Amino acid sequence: MPVTKVTRNYQITIPAEIRKTLGIKEGEYLTVELRGDEIVIRKAEMEWPSIDLGRDFTPEEIEKNVKKMLREASRWEE
């Protein structure tokens, strides 16, 4: 079983073999859950809307994307 160290800023490094097995890439989000005396870390199942920067957006499209992102972000606060 791999071991990792908690840094001064309370950060940890996920061992390479686990990152590779789960396909975790830099910039991805993970969820963290407390189960009794265990910490469970999982890949977050989030879909962020992509934005085509090569075109203009209507106010309605902007509002729709903002609402979608806020709904997704609010799931993290549970």
C-alpha cells in the first residue's frame, strides 16, 4: 500500500501508480469524504460547459451557462 505525507500546507501527493490506474490528470477535481476514521477520495463526476470563444454569445446563452456551472458547483457543498 502506497504511503503519502501531509505537507506543511496540509496537502498530499497521490502516488503515481494510483493516479495512472484511475487516470487522474493535473487540473481535475476530486471529491473528499469522511467515513468514520477514513478519508475517501474520488474523481469528481462533473461536466463543465465548454465555451466556444470563436463566436459571440447572447445574454440568454451566458445566463444558461452560468446557471449550469452554479448548479454543478453547489453539488460540491453538500
